[in-house]
Amino acid sequence: MKAFQLTDLLQQRAQSGHAYLEFIRETSLSVGLYVLPTGATDEQQPHTEDEVYYVVRGRGMFFHDGENIPVQAGSVLFVAAHVEHRFHSIDEDLHIIVFFAPAEYSQAG
């Protein structure tokens, strides 16, 4: 059993100095917290895994395979592997829980 508090994850992510903090890694699934501040540029590239985004906080737009979709707290987005996507036009800091299945590929392991 693993349990996490968003406030603790936000603090760990801030201390890491990175936009993304992975906090669960299993063979079949990885989960992380992704934070994009107002006006940020999301430079992610398509992934080799399917993913689900759950927007916990914030507001902006999401580009997915040629379409722009408004997102806000409570938005849930599915992106199939290899599909171009990114967040943009971020009006309020986005706090996003990201689920990868299988676990996101990482050279670090």
C-alpha cells in the first residue's frame, strides 16, 4: 500500500527543481505530478506509453493531435501512445497528475 498527500508531493516537486515528479513506479504503471506555471511552455514530446492526465488545479489549453481543448480543475484527458500533445495558453498554474501505462520509459530505470 502506498498513500500520498498532494501537499507533500507539491513540496517534493518544488524541491526537486523539475516540472515533473514521479511518485509511483510499477511495471504496469507509473504516476507523477506535473506542474506548469502560468505562461509556461510545455515542451513534451509524444510518449511510447498511453497516458491519462487529471488536472487537479489550474486552467489552460491542451493541444491533442491537431485539436485544442480547454482544461481546468477536474479535466481528465486520455492520450494514446505516440500522439502529439502538450499544454499551452496556461492562464493559472496547472497541477496535473499523470498516469502512464505501462510505466513511462526511463533510462534511469
